[in-house]
Amino acid sequence: MAIAKRKSSERKSSERKSRVYTISLPPDMAKQAEAIAKSESRTMSELFREAFRAYQDNRNRRALEEAAAYGATRNPYSYTEEDIPRLVKEVRAEMRAERERKTRAAG
């Protein structure tokens, strides 16, 4: 039984490992992108993949910075991770003392 090979032009789109997008750039930006790709011996696809990765990194960094800024407003006493066990112990001791006061008052 012989299996016929398909020509690359007959490939199903579902077999493609990447998606193809058409983008448009202003002429000056296109020339700059082409010059960079040529000077770095890269394809335009490689250049735009790298640009997207840099954009994602920048976006993630901004989100983390915003979360850190928000977190800083939620820690007015500047507690650190090392403070957590002590704080938990203190709160539990206060809760225990409160329960004991209520038990004594009720009985």
C-alpha cells in the first residue's frame, strides 16, 4: 500500500505550526524594521516575534509594578515576611486571651 505525499501547497491550515498575520506599518517604520532585520540577519517574522516578546515582558513588568505599588499601600507598618510568624503568634494569643475572658465572665 503506497501512501501519496502531499505537496506543501496542499497542506491543511490545521497542520501549520504558526499562525499568519498581515500587518501594516507606516512607510518609515517599515523601512526601519527592514533595515534592522537586514543588519541582524533576521527575518521580519523573527523581528516581530522578538518585538512582541519585548512588549509582553514590558506589559508584565508594568502589571507587577502596579501590584507592588498597590501592595505597598496595604502594608502601612512595613511588615516583612519575617514578621509573619510573630504576628500570627501575637494574634492567636490575643484571641485565646479574649476567649478566656469570655469564659470567665460567663461562668
